[in-house]
Amino acid sequence: MVDITHKINTLRSATATAIVKVSQQATIDAIVNNLVPKGNVMEMAKTAGLFAVKNTHLSIPDCHPIPIEFTSVEYKIEGLTIEIIFRVKTVYKTGVEVEAMHGASIVALTMYDMLKPIDKEIEIATIKLINKEGGKSSFKNRFPATIKAAVFVCSDSIFAGDKEDRSGKIIVEKLESCGVETAHYEIIPDEVDIIQERTKAYAKENQLVIFTGGTGLSPRDVTPEALAPLLESRIPGIEEAVRNYGQQRMPYAMLSRTVAGTLGKTLVLALPGSTNGARESMDAIFPHVLHVFHILKGNNHDAK
């Protein structure tokens, strides 16, 4: 199956439909008046759909087993056509569109099975997805111009040439995948005055200033102390999102002192310097954190 361990949970929903066509009005009358020999067609089919949607992963090999937290089944009868409307919701890392279509198809098949003794010409027609929400397409931010970022690697050892940078390159790669241009990339030592000078200088020209490294607890980890007096507004939600995401993946993430805040219209971030720490921190908040630039312009959360 596709690896979704890097994704974050969001509210996901999907609606699918299926069409059942019968050949005679007598079949519709039997359904409506609950006269079908095998039982109440709509209730039995609905029950089958509820069982099916929770077990989609057992039928479709690449589907992940996911918690199904809401399901509804509705019917619309027009002439000799029965439309099945199947809705599914969950809070999870992946969508529920296949689950919705699977549920709708099982409802249709159950109706077919129950009606075939009284109607030999039943047809199952189109099964399709009507809509889905909660994935990347639901939170896609659009900007009139490319967002520019400056990325700084804070490390005495990397600055001295004793080690090779990995975390900074991971950040640059993630930014590129989100459509953000890295206008400046630099390795600097763990020095308060240098961190502050770079922050003030590059916040004037870039919407994003990101530091990786220096967020731990050793005497030379000074990035949070350097940034704190410069930031006009801290954004605890970003810091909490990074730590929560990391803590779910390894038990030491709680020891990292991630920083997020604004300097003017620029978002300043201080992220862990380890390879996994940088990668997980970026996965935790990007691309959704880019919505901050709409908010900084005075827009509401509906702006995209």
C-alpha cells in the first residue's frame, strides 16, 4: 500500500451514487409498500452498505483500513430508477471516496439480489463519485506571486566542514514541492548575533525565514533565544503541530524547542536540526502553513 505515515489527519468526506433500474412499476410498488418476499429492500440494502463501507480494505487491496465515523444512505425514486446516495466521513490521513463508491455498489447489488425473484430485467447503472473534501485540493492556497524563502542551517560542526548538511537540503526540497522558491541558503554557526542579523536582514526580502538546528538543550543550542526578542507575534499552534506530529513518531520530539512567529509580514521558523526532525517538521505543517500569508494580509480563513 501507499505510505501515508507522513500525512496529517483532516476531516474527510465523500459522496457517491449508484443507479438501480427496474423493468416494471410493480417492482417499485413492491419496494415502496414493503411487499418484496425477501424483506424490506431499502433497509436490508442500507445495512449491507454499512457493513461494506467499514470493510472496504478487505475487498480493495490498496485501500487502507480506516475508521469510518459517519455513513448515510438515501434513496431517490424517479419512474423506474432508484438513485442510491451514499455519504461517508472520517478524520484520517487518506480520503474515503473508494469507501463511498464501494458502499453504494454493495447497496445496489443487495437490491438486485433481493429483487431478482420478482424482476428478471434489473440493471445496475452508473456508480460514480459525486464529490470529496478534506484532501490537498480542499486546502490549496493560491498566491499572485511566488513565495520566497531563506533557509539557514545553524550548526558549528557543519559550518566548520566536519559534517555535511542534510536537514537544510530536506527543507529546500520540501519548499520546492510546495511551490516556494528558496532565494537564499546558508550554513551559519550557532551564534546569537549572527542568527539575529540574518533574521532581520532576510525578513525584509523573503516571506519565509527558516532555521534548522540549535533547537535542542545543549549549551550551544541558542536559536530560540536568538529569535525570541525579534518576533512580534509567536504562533503557538504551529509549534504545537510540529511537536505533536513528531511525538507521534518518536518519543524524544518533546525535547525540541521549535519556534514559530512573525516579523513584519514574514513567517520565521526554527526547526530541529536532525534529518528526521527537519523532515517530520516540514511534513507536519507544509503546505498548510502557507495559509498564514493570507491571514497576514487581513483575509479570513476562507481565502485561498
